[in-house]
Amino acid sequence: MARPKKQPSPLAYPSAWINRNFRIKVYGLAPDGAKVNTLVGVAGAVAMLGVDTLNDILRRAASMPGDVYKRKLRRGLQVSFYGK
């Protein structure tokens, strides 16, 4: 019998709040090997990073003292949160 699929955890903050307070930029190599250097919304960030990783980054970005919070991931992506 197959295991039930694990439901992704919800976002720590509402997507309207995230889009209102941050610009999210993703830079590096996508999983298919293509280079990426673009601004994304919450849906794009969830698609590229996953809900759990995005929640971890959001918690730190929300408490950041400066204008930008950058996080480099091992898979070759760099995610930047620019405060508005």
C-alpha cells in the first residue's frame, strides 16, 4: 500500500504581505541547468525553493536590519529579499 503524500506546510506569512514588503530575486542555476536571474513572486519562489525553505528564509528576512537579505543555497541558487 502506498504511503499518503505529505501535505506541504503553509507559508509563515500571507503572500499578500510578502509581496507588499519584499521583492524576491532568484539568481543562479535552475534544476534543469538553465541560468536564472529574475524577480519572482511568492508563487515563483515556492516553485523554485519549496515551502519549507521559503519559510526559513522569510523568517530571517522579516527580521533583517538592513535593506537586503541574501541567502546562498547549496543547489546553486542565490535568493535575495529586497525590503520596500
